[in-house]
Amino acid sequence: MNLSNWLPPFLARRLAGRDTVRRALDNAFWLFVDQAVRMTAGLLVGVWMARYLGPEQYGWLSYATAVVGTVSSFASLGINAVVVRELVREPAAVDRWLGAAFFLKALGAGLGFLACVGVAMFQPAASAPTKPLVAIVAFGMFFQCLDVFDLLFQARGASRVSAWIRIAACVASNLLKAGLILAGAGLPALATAGVVELALSAAGWWWAARREQPRPRLGRWEGRIARELLRESWPLAVSGLAIYTQAYADQLVIAHDLGGGELGQYAAAMRLVNVPAFVPMVVYTVASPEITRAHREAPELYRRRLHDLYRLMLGLFVLAAVPLIAVGGPMTRWLLGGPYAGASLLLPWLAFRLFFTNFGVARSIFITNEGLFRFGLITAVAGALTNVGLNLWLVPAWGARGAIASSLVSFAVTTFGCEAFHPVARDNLRLMLRALVLPWRGLNR
């Protein structure tokens, strides 16, 4: 089923002959369905699991996830976007590109697993169960090697296949978590259930790839292609590491300085805040092709569309943040229970992260169209260093509130502050600020 086949007649007529727009709309629809199902299942079972584990154990599980997420962001080597581009350019060379990508991902997974285990050896507390948890969660990186088949489906515009695989794995994994909770399972078993989701996704990619004609084969690859991938993708790998460091530095520092209980409060509040965070990614998928086309054909139209996108992102932030700020505290206490009273106090402040999430996603379209990848790397590294430094300073003094303040300042540096130092990015900064100051006015009014 594709959304374009179910549109009202007047919209279907407007899209007649516009195959690119129809494909973008269908892909956005399946991306939305995928993210909506995963967010809903993750929220329902995640809240149940948080109540079941309690702040202390839930905090240590979040710590393990933060460690592995940070390491795997670099271990994946940032090759995905490059591989998708080359699969579009050279559809006849599928085996060579997928084979090289699989080899590099497998190598990165092995090194990343060893790095995670090494990090776990320096756990923040001797009694904390982080060593086995980090090893269990890190093992999932090996299954992510088969995500290379997802890159093939992305290049062919087959988002429906990818969505069904991820949805099926997510539902099965969350049903397993529910069963483990009912059976009174311990923390390692619940951590393993998260790895099962990755294993099911890998099996789904393998099954879907075998149905393709001709079947892609991972055993065929060339060292030249692998080296080319690394040469082009290393800035993306470093940028990914910086982005994940910026995203998870607060949790790592809280765990190290304050322990698993405080991190559990913080992570539970973050889970609720992240529920609407997938919406800007759906908007990105829909808006990116049209903004890119305007950049190529009409510079003024490009600026207007970019400005309108910033206005839309501001509106989406207000729609999501106002309820979280107004009733987030009572809602948190109702969902998570009395032991998470601390989370209810943090959630209204964490809601402001959505502002920078929305604008950061929209800004990435500007970075891509202007080819400012090195500048994007510099801004990501600057934000990560700012976040780490402020967390190390403020968390011991202010606790979790210091982590929130650190994150907001670092995201402001990445999204807005660094723009002033680049001549091309200054115009983008003016567009963002105009959207903030005069959100009700278009660019030419």
C-alpha cells in the first residue's frame, strides 16, 4: 500500500506525472508509519520497563546504551550516505559496494565491541552491573552489519520494505520485553531483548535481499572501493561521533558523578521528551527534495522555502513543548509512578531540547545543499566539546539540571553560534533568526 494511491482525486490530479514527488510522499508515509509504531511501542513498553526496573537499574541500562551508542556512531564509519549515493549512480555495481560496506561495518563492529568492553572496565561504580550490560548491548553491533541491505532499499526508493522489517522486529522485541517483565526477568535478560530486535532486523534484511533479482552478494568486494569509502566517509564518521557524544555526554557524566539512580530519573524524562522527536525527520524527508530542487533552479525560492521550513519547525516545537511544559510533571508521575518524582521535575526543562532538534534537522538541509560538510563537522565537534566541558563543570554542582543547561548551551553553539563565523552560513543564521522573531511573516512580506 502506498499513500499516493489513497489520495483524494483533486490531490491525485495535481501529482499526475510527478513521479518523483509521489515517491517522496510514499517514502515519507512509510517513514512516518515506521517511526510512529516504534515510538508508540517503545513508549508503552519503555514506561512499563522503567516502572519495573526502578530508577537505579533503569539508569544503568541507559548508561550501557549511551556507551554503546557513542562508540557505534564512530564504528559504523559514516559510510551509509556514500554507499546509497553510489548505489544510485552505479546500480550494476551493487555487489562490490555492498560487499565493501559489509566488510568495513564488520571490522568496525569488532573494534567497536572491544572498545565498549574496554570502556566498561572503567565503570563509574564497582557495584554497578555495567560490565555485563555494556557487553550484551555492544554485541548488537555485529547484527547491524547486515543493515547494508537497507542501504540497497534506500537507493531503490523501497522504504516500504525497510519499514515493514523494522516494524516487525520492533513489535517482536517489545512483546519479548513484556513477556520478560511478566516473568520477573532480570536486567541482563531485558538488555538481551534489545539485541534480539537487531538480530530480527538482520534476519529481515537477509530474507528481503534474497528475494531481490538479481540477488546481492556480500562476498564480492574490492579493496579499492573500501579505501574510497573510507576516504570519503571519515568526516561523516567523526561528525557522527561528535553528534552522539553531544547527545549522550550528559548521561555518561551523570552516571559517573551521580550514579545510576539519578541517571534513571534523567533517562526516563528523556524517553518521554523524545516521543515527538521523530516528526521533524518526517518533515525533512518530505521537504528536502523540493528545497534541493529550488536550490538548483531558483535561489530566491530556495531561501523562501528554507525560511518557511524554519517557521514550520518553530511551530512544531511549540505544539510539542507547550503540553510537556504545562502538564509534563503530572503526566510523568502518572506514567512512571512515585519513584520517578525527580523525572517529573526535569521533563519540562528537557522539553526545550526539542527546539534545537527541530532547527538542527532543518539546518542539515542547508548544510547538504551548500556542500558545507567540513563546516558541519567543525560545528558538531565544537558542540560536543562544549557539552562535555560544561557537563564536567556543572553536573557536580547542579546535578541533572546542570546536564540540561550544558546540553542546551552546546546545541545553541552548534546550531546558531558557529553560523556567525562562516560567510555562507551567516545568511542561514539570518533566516533562522527571522523565523524566530517574525514567525507569522514570510520572507517577502
